[in-house]
Amino acid sequence: MSFLDVENLTLRIVRGPRILRAVSLSVDQGEVRGLVGESGAGKSMIGKAILGTLPRAIEVVSGRIRLDGTDLQTLSARERRRQIGAQVALIPQDPLTALNPVRRVGPQITNRLVDILGWSKDNAQARALELLDEVHIPDPARVMRAYPHELSGGMRQRILIASAFAAEPKLIIADEPTTALDVTVQKQILRLIKNMQAKHNTALLFVTHDLGVVSKICQSLSVLYAGKVIEDTDTRRFFAGPGHAYSQALLHATPKYTDPDDSLTPVPQQVIDAVEAEVAEFDKGLGA
Amino acid sequence: MLLMRSILARLVATCVTLFGAAVIVFFVIRVVPGNPIAMMLPPGATEDDIARLQALYGLDKSIFEQFVIWLGGVVQGDFGTSISLRQPVLDLVLGRLPATLELSIMALVIAVIIGGAMALTGTLRRETRTEAAIDVTGGMALSVPDFLWGLVLILLFGVLWPVFHISGRVSPSLDFDFATQFYLFESVLRLRFDVWADLVSHMFMPALALAIPLAAIIAQLLKQSLKETMHLDYVTLARTKGYPEASVITREALPNAVLPTLTLIGVQFTFLIGGTVIIERLFSYEGLGNMAIDAVINRDLPLIQGIVILFALIFTVVNLVVDMTYAALNPRLRHA
Ligand SMILES: Nc1ncnc2c1ncn2[C@@H]1O[C@H](COP(=O)(O)OP(=O)(O)O)[C@@H](O)[C@H]1O
Ligand SMILES: [Mg+2]
């Protein structure tokens, strides 16, 4: 059984339109799954649903999320929070806003270990230093005492990566973790996440709109359109020739690293019409 | 270097503010009709008597000359002599200052506790009836001025259900010799909690009356600021770590949300101190404000001047403390 199992998850804006449409996906231990789709497709919502941080305006209509076989819905709110805190971690999109500006870096790495998992302060401190070293931060002891504004975006993302891995989570959700960074830093951070994932043998759900990144680090991927999984396949097969017309068009619309001048073809209108029709069909089937 | 310069700029600004206050109060109270000398003399005093007394208090000179003489004294720490009480203004004013400070600070503490609790509860229960109830309560608290709250409190807890003292600062029957004017502070230091309880029983209602509007303002601003902070990424990240909502609010959101609220609390606190004038009168509390009203009634020009200068000084100190606290709480400023 996979570590993460999302089954037929449907979300909607309270008394409003659907945001996710019967999404199913799974991530095994040690697997990296890409989650791709255009902006607004609902990629972040999947992550938020798993982490229990959906906005108040969004409600779960149906579906199940299992962590290691346990249906999160069967747990009390308190136990659910604890399980997620202990087993899942988030690498956020924007490192500039994901660290608390008025607190030092150190406590922001150790707080989960101490407050939620009950580690001693000393152990947590040692663990944080070890992790900062693992993500190649020079002089970790000094960085622990720094405030976020004293550090660069790349440094802060490394800190957030260290913080995510500190409690040895079984699953990491990375929500476009490089989009907010300088192009020069993006590759380093990407490689770092991949290396850390491999070393810790973590399940990784990697949200991105960049198929080039998927080809580099993911074993499998789910393509999302309007909150619906259009294709769920493994990476090699996908790049050999995706099954769905929308995926094919998406692939053509992605610049190739080998040939950046290759003129981009936007997703053709008839493909969009076809996939929209599929979505409409789905909604009709549910009587909405 | 930069620090030295900002301190210097601050001092200059303070002096300018105080000078401005001095000019305004000095000339305004002399334009308003009413003669302090006439009020001191028994009916049937001769022109001669009046002239002699006027000369004694320097009131025979031109306004401008009077101002220069007074300011010259002030610079050397001599605020003149009270006409009605016949004691040095400085002694009188400093003698009453502790009473007003204790009252204001107690009011501030009450306001922060009530307002903070309302803001935190409102944020925890945002977009529910609880938040709506908090908003309505705050709106009501704000639409009634502090002295009316004072009257309401007197009726409730002084008359209908008399649990607190409604007048004075301390029970005359109390067998206790205060060494300082900081009664409340002193009673704690000397571990006389019976005295402390008596003092609090006197101070509680005036302090609460002063605190209610400020509490409502703190509740509104802090809740607004907290709710905005709750959307930020680091707050969400803390939530994913397993913290319950209440800890997310107090640990992650509060330290940031407090910053914008702090400046406004400072400004509002100066209004609160201004409010002590009427509240002290209402509760016959022997502080500066009560003395100020007597001074105005008696046209006691030197005393009015002294009190106004002292209030102006308190306001600038409050602002300074607020700015320093802001800098201390905000690491981005601390290292600038
Ligand atoms: N707080 C919110 N309230 C209502 N709708 C939202 C909210 N946040 C996002 N949405 C909607 O949910 C959909 C999916 O958003 P999201 O998961 O963030 O997309 P993305 O794939 O770019 O990460 C979008 O159509 C967006 O408009
Ligand atoms: Mg997103």
C-alpha cells in the first residue's frame, strides 16, 4: 500500500463551484510524484487538503485521504493535527514569507520537534544543526541565531528544507518550491530537494507547472486540469508519449532545455474545448 | 553615530513640543476672562490691595514680560507659586503625579487585558457569532465616552451593588503611613495587601471607566491585524507542524500583529491620560486631573501652567516609550 492515498477527493467553494473533482493519487515511500497543471488547476488545494490547511471558504464534499493506511477523517481533530505534524512536512513556495520575521531561525526549525514531538531542547538543537549542515549551510550555529531578514532567499529555502526534513517525515509536499527564487538558485535547490529525498527515502509530492522539472526528478506524475486528474502515469511513459491530448499539448508547450529557442506551441483551442467538455461531463454526472 | 543623532533629534523635538505647549497655555489662559487676584481677596478690598497682590505675583507687568520671567524660572526648575494653594507649583504637581500615573497605568493594564482577550477570542472564532458579538460589544464601548462609563459604574457597583469605593484614593480609616506618593506600588513593596486591596477597591472603577474605550480600540485594531496575519505563509506553515489554532495565533501571529497596534495604543494612551481629568473629578480621586480642575476654577495661572507642561511632558515620554518598545520588538529595526 502507498504511504499517501488520496481517493476521489472533491472540494468546492462553500455552496459554490467545485475546486477538485474526484481526485485520486498516491505516493509510495521513496517515490517522487509530480503534480502538474496550469495555475489555478487546484494543485495547491490538494496539498492543503492533505495538510489540513484548507481555507475556510473551501469545503470537502467527498473523498478520503489516507496516511499509511489511516483514514484521516476517522481521527479526532487533535490526533489528526499531531499525525500530520509528525508524518508530513511542507516545503512552501515562497521562502521570503514562510519564516516568521520576528523570530530567530533556530526555534523555527526546532519548534515542531520540541512542542509537537516532545524532543528535549538540546536534542532538537543538535538535530537542527545537523540538518542545516546537510543542506550545505555554512556556519549553522550562527544561522540558527539569525533573523530571516538577514538571510538571502536561497538560504531561507535551504532552512525551510532542513526544517521540513528535521522530524524525518514520511511524506513531503513541495509546492512550487523554486518559483520564487532566482534562476541561478533554482537548480541548486531542486537538486538539494531531490538529494535529501533520496537520502531520507521520503515520499515526495512535488507540485510544479514545469514539465522539465518533472522529467528530472519525478518517477510518476499526475496532470491536473480544472481540479480533475487528466492523466496519472509514470514519467518515462509520459515523456515517451502521453496518453491524453491535453497532456500532449502541455508537453509541446514546454520549452526544452536542449533547445530553448524551439518555438512554443500554445495548447490548441480544440484540445481545451475537449478537456472542458470532459469536466462538464463529470459535473453533469454528479448532478451539478 | 546614527543612534546619537536620532536621540538628539528626539530631544530637540521634545523641547520644541514643550515650548509650544508652554506658549499656548500661557497666552490662552490670560486671554480668558477671570482674575485670580479678585478671587483671593475678600469683598471690599481696596484698589491698593489689588495692585499690591498683582505686583507680588508679577501680574502687573506686560504679558510678554511675564512670559519671559516665567520661562526663565521654568528653565531653572522653578514653576512659580500656586496662587490658590500658596505652595511651589513643582511640589504640588509632583506630589499629585504618582496618583495619576498609578491610575493611568492600571487603566492601561486593564485595557490591554480586556482588549487583548477580546481580540484573541475574536480571531480564534473569526467569522462566527462570537466575533460578531465582540464587534458589537466593542462598538458600544466606543460610542460612550469614559466619564459616562464612570457614571454607569458608580450606579452599578457603587449604588445598586456596592462592592467598590466610589470616592477618594484610600480609606481615611486606614492605619498606614505612606512614605511615598506611589501608594499602590508602596503597599506591594511593603507587603501590606490589606492596604493594596483598599487602594484597588478605590481605583478599580475609575480605571475601568478609563479603560473601556481603550479596550475596545485595542480589540478592534489587534483583531484586524491578527486576522490579516493569519493568512500569511509562516502562520500556515506553523499550522502544518501540528499546532492547534490557539497556539498558532498566540505564538506566530500575535508577535507580528502587535507591532502595528502598539503605536496606536501609544496615541490612545495619551488620550486616556487626558481622560483622567474628568474621571478623577467624578471619583474624587486625588490626582493631577482633579487638581487641574480646581486650578482652572480658581484661575490659578501658575498651577495651570505647571500641570499642562507636565501633561505635555508625559505625552512625549509615552511616545518615546512606544517607539522604543516598537524598535525592541521588531528585529528588522533593531539591526538597522
Ligand atoms: N481562499 C480561497 N477561496 C476560494 N477559492 C480559492 C481560494 N484559494 C484558491 N481558490 C481557488 O481554487 C482554485 C485552485 O487554486 P490552487 O490550488 O491555488 O491552484 P494552483 O494549481 O495554481 O495551485 C483556483 O481556481 C482558485 O481560484
Ligand atoms: Mg499553487
